Amino acid sequence: MSTPDATPAATPDTTPPVPVAPRVRRPTAQTLGAGAAVLAALAVGHVVVTAFPVDERVQASFLRPAVVGEPVELRYARLTAGEPAGSTVLDPDDGSLLATPGVWLTVPLTIEATGQPRALGFAELLGGDGRTYVVFTGGRSWFLPGTAQPGIARYATLRVEVPPEALPGAHLRIGLEQKDQRREDVADIDLGLTQADADAWAADDTPVLAGPQSDEPPEQP
């Protein structure tokens, strides 16, 4: 007796499944706009920080421009620079003479204190050669006017030793505190010097006088 043929077992499908890509949610116009706004804000912020250094602006001095013979109003005083003079020899009015291979520049100053007694202590010359020449309260280059009383003019002569090339276009800056001029009024005085002044003074050995500070006006020659 014959038996029916057995049904062969099904062969399992070993074909790997085709991966289905996940659905990507497209950004809406609102999302794109917000992202662009963030990028724009960051860019603007970078420009603002780099173009306007806040710390430097906040700490900077308040420069008050003036010229020779013109009073400049500062928070603490009214300051007037007289006509500059120069030579290769300085007479400091102490019985000695000081010679220089450069030029001695002297600038007479009148200081009228405002509100309370003031002792100005900061001075520097911004040379036309691009260099800054600091004037100290001691040494060869010198500025020590003493204390000015309100209502009484104080007279002093600043002296600074510089190379001739520093003179044309030089500016004199005068302030209150020698070591710190941050957020403070500083006079910026154009001395009106030219190349002709530099050449003449560099060839002159007639002593230029830098007398002592005083509450009495200096004698006119």
C-alpha cells in the first residue's frame, strides 16, 4: 500500500529586510526664522564687542582740547598755556645750566583751582614723532607746580627734554593725578610748534629760563 508523498517543509526566507529611512521632520518657516534671528544676534553681538571695547571707553580720560593762550576748563581747574620756548640749554634758576643734545622745551602755565586747593601732577608731551614723553615731578624733565588755591592763580613752567623731531605738531597733556587719569579731565593743548621752531631751537644755545612756581605772575622780559 502506497503512502502519500510528504509535503516538503517551507524554506525560510533569509533575504535581509530593506531598511526604512526614518522620517525627517522638515523645519517650519517659523523655526528657520528663529534660527536666523539667533545667528544674526550672535553676529551683531560679536561686532559690537569687537568694534566698541567697552572697558577702554569707560576708563578713558576726558580730553579737553585747547591751544596756546586759550583757557581750558577742567573739572578741578582752569588752565592756560603760554607761549612755548626752546633751546639746547636750560636755566632752571638754581645757579646751574643744563645742556642737551636735543632741545629743552618750556611751557609757562597758569593754574586757577576750582572749588578746593589743587596740586596738578600729571604732564606728558605727545610728540609729532609719534612718541610720548612723560614729564615727572623730579629729574630733568619736570612739572611740579605746587598747590593752587581757589581764587589765586598759580604760575609754573613745565620743562621737557626731547629730540627736535618731536616738536612739530606736539601736544601737551596736563591732568590732576600723576599715576591715574582714568575717567578724569585732561587738558590736550596744541602747542602750535613747527619744523622752523624745531630747527631754530636745536641750533640755539641761549639759555631758556624755567623759573620756580609761584602765586606771583612772572616778570615780563
